[in-house]
Amino acid sequence: MKTNNRKILLSIVFLSALFIFFVLFRIYEKSTDSWLDYKIISMIKQSYNFVTTENSEWIYFSQKNSTNKHDNFGTLYRMKSDGTKIEKVLEDVSISGLVIDKDYLYYLDDFRYLIEHNEMDVRKVLEEANGDNVWYLNDEQRLYALSLIDFSTTLVSPNKGIWEYIIVDGWIYFTEASEKEYVSQMSKMRLDGTDYTVLIPITKPHGGCSNLIYKDGYIFFNLYENDNSVYKMSVENDDIELVLKDSGNLYSITDEAILTFNGLDFKIFNLETGSSEDLIKIDLDEYVIDTIKYYNDAIYAIGNKRDQFSTTRELLKITKKGYEVVYDEYWVDQFGIQGDWLFFLVSDNPNNILEKSLYRINLINGEIMKIDLNS
């Protein structure tokens, strides 16, 4: 009898302890839950990778200058994921939009040509700034494919100035200049540049397509004509459908939600209910934010101070507790996150603000390092 009572008592104690543990675990779980929707924030990594990309072995990143000198456009590097063994892959390039697809790294390189005509006033200015080699960048970017086996390069788009692109099932979907100046239309072509097709021609001034993201058989994108709305296009038959009207720039999408930015606020739209909520609920009123990326329950962003808009461009880290300035010594041009590393470009040469230096941050310990371009 005593034995049975002891067993009952032990069972009650065990169940009580299990219940208390469960309650405490739920409280702890709730307290440590991400303040962000992990799915939608992690998707940000799949777009806006201006200067970085990676495969299973290497992280690729670029130092992109804005000069006209032939031997000072920039460099493409690769680095082991642990931060060791940095190697130069390509020199004399001005690379952005890095995407790896199978055994190729695709990238955009600024189109340039040598000035050989007799506009002596233009030539004199450029020579004084850049030396004997006088080149001109015409604000167009050509798409190249770099073999990751033998590092040979192939020009994919010889006659097309591409603004942004994504690769889906052997096709390249991209935005390019339309018949209207400074207006982007959406087109597609195969990986070798054949079967070029205009999908969405834009004829209205100040309109355009942008922010292409692929998900589940659809290309999601912004279409700006009278407003800035989100649409989706079927890759099977090119049919187009409105998703969100006048919502702001598209940043990320999951099965349940879409993340947009309207110039002031980041908002998450619930696709089932149509409701929306602000992503960032802390006070960032002193900044205008134009780029965000996600790492380990924090948002990294470039912030322009409103009262110093033309002179300040800082790198910020935003968490549920607030934000901190990660880097503000020089003007931050752009950045990308791969693995545990953040790469960013800055104009740290007061004698030539168009020349960019490349830095990296170890996101585990916060150490900031300038990458030696001559190593």
C-alpha cells in the first residue's frame, strides 16, 4: 500500500514538474522568439546582392569603383568561408549583380569605350582626373558569365544595357532600358543570350519594372506607372496579375506575406487577410533607409541622416532593442552579407571620392578589416 502511494506521489510530482517545465519553456520560447518574421526576412538575402554571392566552397565579392581610368575600375575576389585565402579572380572590372548558377558566376559589368573623338574640353577634364587612358562609362551594364572551372568569361548581352536580373530554369529575366529614356521594361532571354523577348514594354514616361523576385512559378516585381504596385507574372505563360496596389518597393516574399518599403516604412502585408504591419517599430526618424539585409535576428541597413543627407551614409545594425551605428567613418556605398561576413564599399580617399575601398566585418565578433587590394 505504501509502495503504491509512493508511486502515485512520484507520478504527481513528475507531472507537476513537467507542467511547470512546459509553462516556463513556453515563456522562454516566447521571450526569445525573433522580433522579425524569419521566413520573410531571410528571403532578403536572395535579392539586392550587389557585390557578393557564394557557392559551397567560396564567397565571391567585388570592389567596384566609379572612375573612368582604364586600370582602376575594380576587382572581383573570392574568399574561403572562414575568411582565409583571399584571391583575385578578375581585374579591371566594375562588377555588380553577382549570381551563381551551376558552374557559372553571372555578373553585370559597366559598359565603357575609349574616347577617341575631338571633344577636347571633355578629354582635357578626363585626362587631368585619370591620366593618359581616357575611358567613358555610359551608365549601361552588360551581362557576363564567368566559368568557375577555368575562369573564362563570355559576354551574354552584347547589345543590351541590363539594370537587374534573376535566373530561373535556364532563362534570364531582366530589366533594361525601353523606348523611353530612363524607363525600364522587363524582358527575358536564355542563358546564352538567345530567344530575346520583351515581356512588359513600358511606354509611359517615368514608369518602369524593378525588384524582380522568383517564387513558386511566378516572377514578382514592381510596376510603376501611375503608382508603385506589386505584380506577379507566370513563367509558364507570361500572364500578369496584380498582387498589391500602391504598396512600395518589393523586398521579399513568402507563402504568407510580402515585405515592401515605400521610402519611409517597411511593411509586411499578409496575403491572406490583406492587412499590414510595420516591420521596424523603433524610432529611426533621423535616418532615411534605402537598403536592408538580415543576419542572426538583426537587420543591417544603410542610413542617410536626414539633416546631412548629401554627406552622411552610415551602416546600421537594428535589433528589437534599438539600433547602433556599425560604421560611419566614411560614406558607405553598398554592402552585402554572405555567411558570417558583411562586405561593404566606402569612399575613403579624399583625393578621389569615386574610388571605392572594400572592407569586411566578421559578424560573429564585430571585427572590421580593410581588404588589401594589392595582396
